[in-house]
Amino acid sequence: MEKIRRASHAGSWYTDDPKKLEEELEGWLSDTGLTKSPDVRGVIAPHAGYSYSGRAAAYAFGNIDPTNITRVFLLGPSHHYYTPKCALSTAAVYKTPIGDLPIDLEVIEELKATGKFELMDLQVDEHEHSMEMHLPYLAKIFEGFHYTRYDKKCGPIHKSIEALDKMGMDIIETGNADALKQYLSEYGNTICGRHPISVFLHMLRNCSTKIKIKFLRYEPSSQCKTMRDSSVSYASAAAKVDA
């Protein structure tokens, strides 16, 4: 079972209300007047409660253009736990009120293999605030740039993506709009046409003529083998009168 780091300081160091947090971050970022730059490779930002440092932090994160960034290394001091080494998180996901951030587990394993790092207990991780204060900003800056979940039981990453896509296609073929909504909520698959497809399924539900959807073609743009790779899936379907 994957470990999830809770947003343990939400509701105290910053608001745990997603709508209010979005508004605060958008306001602070907008107020900086900064133009995002593809040349930015790192930022230094404060990590106090947002009522003290949220506005100042925006001047760091407002520089970031996420378009060509595939991985973020987040570094922070330890205020409550002493270690002579750098410590790696044991979590697979960092939660925030406005979206979850997946940890690159392959890179974690590569760093562990060097023997120069120790592992940070999940309770220690959640007790520490220094990195958590940056997570909502990262979730905001990188919204829309998310990984599709990887189910190792399916084999290689591209097979996991295909299985997830096929699951959604099978649901669409049933015409069940509620099941599609549940699938999207549970798995977070970034189907670009999910909203118009949902509208179409609701239309078919109320259509006097029985219509059957059938997917005819599925192709990935590439076969992902590592979490560094990216892929877009393409699918075509036809909706016919069901005799």
C-alpha cells in the first residue's frame, strides 16, 4: 500500500479550504506582475505560514514556466529532526488541498542506491513544515501537468497506461455517464474530451433511439518505460443505432 503524506499543516499554517487557497495563490501570483521564464531552473522561497510569507513566496514561484519541466527536486531544512545526511521521503504522494503531487519513486531508488541518504519516517515528514509550505504553490504552478497513475501489476508503464485507458473506453461504450464520472474521479485520467463525452452520454441516455458506442482504434504516441517518459493516447469511436 502506497504511503501518502497528509497536508498536515493545512488548516493552521495555511487554509485547508481549496477554493480560498486557490484564490489566495492566484491573487499573490497575479500581484507580482512577473512573466514566467523558461530559463528558470530553481527558486528559493520562504516557508513560514502563508499569512506571513505567502505573498513573498509568490515572487519565487511566479517565475516558473512549467512547460518544459518534467521533475522538481524539493529541498528543505529539518526543524525537529537531526540528521547528518539528507533524508528521502518514504511517501509516494504528497497531498495538498488543491491537488496531489506524485513522488518520482524511481529517482528516490536511485538516490537510495548511492548509500548517501537516509529515509525519513512518515511522521517526521508530516511534522516538518519547511517543504510542505511550497507544495500548494507547486500544485498551483503545475496544475494540468500530472502523471497518470502507474499500476505495477500491469507490467511496463505503457501497459498500465493502456489498461487505464481501456478501462475508460469500456465504460464509455456502456453509455453510463455516472460510471464515467466515478472513473474520472477515482483514477484522474486526463481524457481531454471528458466533458463533451459526458454530455454526449447524457444525451444518449435520454434519446428515444438506442445508440451503441464502439471504439474502433486506440494508439499511444509512444511506449513509456520510465517515469521520465511521456505519452499521449489517441482513440476513435463511432456511435451507431443499435438494432
